[in-house]
Amino acid sequence: MTRRVLFNSIYTHGFLRAAACTPVVEVASPRHNLEQTLKLAHDASLQQAGLAVFPELGLSAYSNEDLFFQDALLDAVEESLAELVRASRDLAPVLIVGAPIEAEAKLFNCAIVVYRGRILGVVPKLYLPNYREFYEKRQFTSGGKATASAIRIAGELVPFGSDLIFSADNNPDLALHVEICEDLWVPIPPSTYAALAGATVLANLSASNITIGKADYRRLLCASQSAKCVSAYVYAAASFGESTTDLAWDGQGLIYENGELLAETERFACHSQYTVADLDLERLRQDRVRMTSFNDCAVLHRDRIAAMRRIPFTFEVPEGEVPLRRRLSRFPYVPSDALSRDERCREVYDIQVQGLMKRLQATGIQKAVIGVSGGLDSTQALIATARAFDRLGFPRANVLGYTLPGFATSGQTHRNALLLMQALKVTAEEVDIRPACRQMLQDLGHPFSRGEPCYDTTFENVQAGERTSFLFRAANFHKALVVGTSDLSETALGYTTYGVGDQMAHYHVNASVPKTLIQYLIRWAAKTEQFEAETSRLLEAIVDTQISPELVPPRGGAGQLAEEEIGPYELQDFNLYYLSRFGYRPSKVAFLAHGAWGDRTKGDWPDLLPPERRQQYDLATICKWLEVFLKRFFEFSQFKRSALPNAPKVGSGGSLSPRSDWRAPSDAKADAWLQELKENVPL
């Protein structure tokens, strides 16, 4: 099938649906345990999962102690395993189940990887805990003491060892490694070497008993391992039904991706259960490609990595549409919950302030010049500048704010600018740029100078250029530093005036802050009373003002709206995040955007955003503005970014500085991205 036919399937876009399963078991009852395992496996298959992970020794139960030495129990486990293999022919996911396996006159605690009617391999546990409540060495032998590389099980000779990576030969991003419980607790888990060897999905079959605080520790371990290994980590622990002679069990299932928790089961449930999450394998690959230190580490351990064995299999993609079941933030730069958002805003604010403080200290300059329009960007730059001067002990009067009204400046923004400067107690000046602009337009012979309503690019840029030119000359005159106001979103779209325009400054504070975040930064400053009460009231009013460059006079009563030309900033910031941070194909970005923005009644909305401002975009609209983004970002705007002034990087997903995160040719074409979008999105 083509990508076009399967556009609405997560598997087309590099995802894998994984399930962490925690069945209710009965001690020493393989038949019951098989029934519960198969029930969850069927459920996961109906959910179109490609992977289902079960707990350690789940076919026998973990807490059998010396019953593991009974042949009757081991025979029953083998019979149940053989039935599981037969049943797997009609199931979608790769199944990973736990069972005791006898081989080489030893008993091993094993994970068995089963797919479509065959056993792909058997992985023995390496690290057997033998402290406090654990006595595993009494019954089991470490997989490190095995001598065979293959064993016969359920009538098949199958690969055996902790060095196995199960790789889909038809999907290079799908490579699976398995470890068991304590293997994760040691300083260097086996999955570390597997990840360096290319494994993207790490599975852990666990029978970790529960004690106070242990659930948080498991979360910490899984989060850390998935982050360090730039991988997904699927963890399934033993649940209700294990013996409570001396221990208790909570059935914790966890799914992480590169340090982020995607899903978790209910703990202490008295019924069999599972949780699913869609793993973004392409994201993991993209992150590894970028992280040169990850690959350097692989080189340092090349001998250990070379010893890993790859077990190929052909992955059968679940048929039909498979909608994304993953929390997608509509505003990837803005946390949706209030506490995280406040923390984010405070950190961004402090980065901006500290960056400007250092630049002022380094230059010995004690004055700053800033253009104040009454809009979002200049407001955020001004309050960051005011706070930097406070912390340096400089008087706010040394902040020289200029409002520079032009041909389309509205009364509202003009008032906002003057009132804000007054409230902040900075030095406020007003300079009407219209006479100077008229003179330049006249010198150019522009139609506007003859009374014609010609509002072209020259008309706009004469105003933007005059403003910035004045600010630089004012900085020369006052021995000051020009603080830039343009933000990350405008930089990405090239929606700035090049040269002596708003693209330029002595130092930027907003350069890596997207438009969707700036409004929340300003609200945060007001809510947390970073300034006086009157200033906070003005900040709230400024956030509620429509975004406009105010370069073209209103026509028919409507002012110039930036988003009518370049698209909604909320969509374009979404596109920027996934294209620049992860390098996704445009069709995948469209797929994600439609999942996030296709239904305004679902998903996350920052709690400050009222219902009337919650938008919905259909796929056609998403692709329309994505096409605009691709043209402007890849083809039209890089020459402006190549000359960006210095600015502090704010977030891991946000900088287009040619000196750090984004180096690109200024004369590239966007054809490859536009063609990919056209060919792979059904409209």
C-alpha cells in the first residue's frame, strides 16, 4: 500500500503502538496464567498494538520459590507456552512473556519473544537479586553463565542470550531488546549496550514487589534509562494474584519515550489490565542522529556492541486506519498545566534577563534603547530589560524607550506603549517617523509620495527601516545598546525587515521565544506581580490586543493582521517545532497537526485560553498554511537568519541562530518538502 492510502495510520508515520500488560495470575497455575495472558494479548491486538510486554515469570507466576524445581510445573509451563505460540498466529503484536526455562541442566528466568506463530528468541535474566527479600540465586542461574547460543524450546531451536536485538527487516527504526527486572537496577543495564547497538524499544519484564516509595523509584529508573539511551522503555510488573506470604504486588506498567512518561497502569488493580502508548520511533532515530555524543559512546564500546546478535523478522503492520493515541500538545512550546507553565515562564524570563545583564556588563554599557510599539514582542523585551537593569542596580530611567508612530499605528497600541513606559518608569520618548518616511518615499519616487494608496513592500520596509535606523542612531547618541524585539516565530517565517530593520539589534532577548509563548510570559509577569499593579493591568490589556505589524493603514475598517498573510501563529509554531526540532516529513507534521487541531473539543488547552479562542483546523487548512511555512522557512528566509544578532537560547526546541542550532544555506529550495507534502497527504 502507498503512504497516501495509509495516511491515517500511525504506522505510516513511524509510530509503534506498545502495550504494557499486567495480568492477574495464580501461583503455580500456568493454565490460568495463559488464559489471562491471551486475553490481554487479544485486547492489545484489537487495539492494533505492535508490541505487548508481560511481567517476569508471568506464565508460572513469580512467587513459586522452590516449586520452580518441580517437573510438573515446568512441563505445564512449556505446554502453555506452546499454546501461546500457536495462538499468536492471529495476533497483531510481538508478545514478550516471562517463564522459567530449563536448559543445560540449569534453570533460567527468561523472557520469550513470540510473533506470528514462532518464537523469535529467548532472553535469560542476567542479574539475579539475592539480598533482602530476594533469593533468586536459590532457584535460577544467571544468563551470563549459559554456554549455548541457542536452545530447543516448544519443539524449536531458537536463539538464546541477553545479546539479542530483534530487528524488523522492513522497518529499520524498529529494533527491540529485552531485559528482566533487576537488569535495570544495576549500574550498566544490558539495554544500554543494546541501545548503542541500535535498539530503539527496550522492554522490561518485572516482578518487582511493592514497598513504600518503590513506584517512584521505578519511574525514575525507567525515565532515566529511556532518556540516556534515547529510546522507548516498556515496563510491566507483577500484579494481583502473586503470593502475599511475605510480599505485596502492585502491577505497575509504565511506558516511557526519551524520558517522558506516556502511559501508566492503575496500581493495585484486582483485575487484569493493560495500557497502551504510541511510540515515535522516527523521533528516537532523529535524536540519535543529532546526538554525536551518543554515537561516540557507541564507538568506545564497539567490541561489546559488535557481539550483539540481530534476529530479523518481518513486521506485519496492522491493517486499516490506526488513529494516533498519544497526547499531542497543540502548543508544544507552552505547557498546558498551570504549574509547569509558570515554571517554564519563570525560567524563560530569567534566561532573557541574565543574557542581557551579561551583555551589558561585558560592554560596560549602562543604557539601553528599545522601540516600544505596544504589541506583544516589544512588551516582553521591555519588561525583561527593565528587570535586567533592576538586578544590575541601574536606574530604570537608563532604559530609553521610544514609541515611533507611523502611517498605520493604532490609537490603542500607541496608548499602550506610552502607558507601559510610564508605569515601568523608564525614559519615554515619542518620535513621529512619518515625515522621514515621506521624504524617503519621495526620494524613491514612490507612488505614495504622489498621493496614491500604494502599500507595497517598499512602503512597509521604509517604516520598519526608519524605526530601526533611528534606534541605532539614538543608541550611538546616548552610548546605549539597542535591544531587539523580534521573536522566534517571525524569524522562522522571515516576517521581519532585513538589514536596518526589526531583524537587527545589538542584542536580542526574544530571538528564541515563539509567539505562542510570549503571550503567556506576559500574563505570567502580570499574574505573579513581577511589577507594580498598574503595570500588571497594562500587560493583560496588551495580551488581548490583536497581532499586527501596523505598517499598512486600515482598509474597510480592518487593520493589517499578520496571521492573514503568514498563517495562524499557533499552527506555524506547531510546524516550526516538529520540522526544526525533529526533521519530520511534512506529511507527518500534517498528520500530527490534524490530530492536535482537528477537534477543538478535545485535547489540551492552556487554562488561560478562553473557549471562544479555541480554534479547529481541518486537514486542508493545515496543509495550506504548512505549505506557506515550508516556502518561507526553507526557501525565502534563511538569508535573514544568517545575520541574526546575538541572543540567549531559551529552549531545546527553539533557536534558529546560525551560530548554534540552525545552519542552512541561504539559497536552498523547498521543492523536496513541498513535493513530499503533495504526494503523501490525501486532500
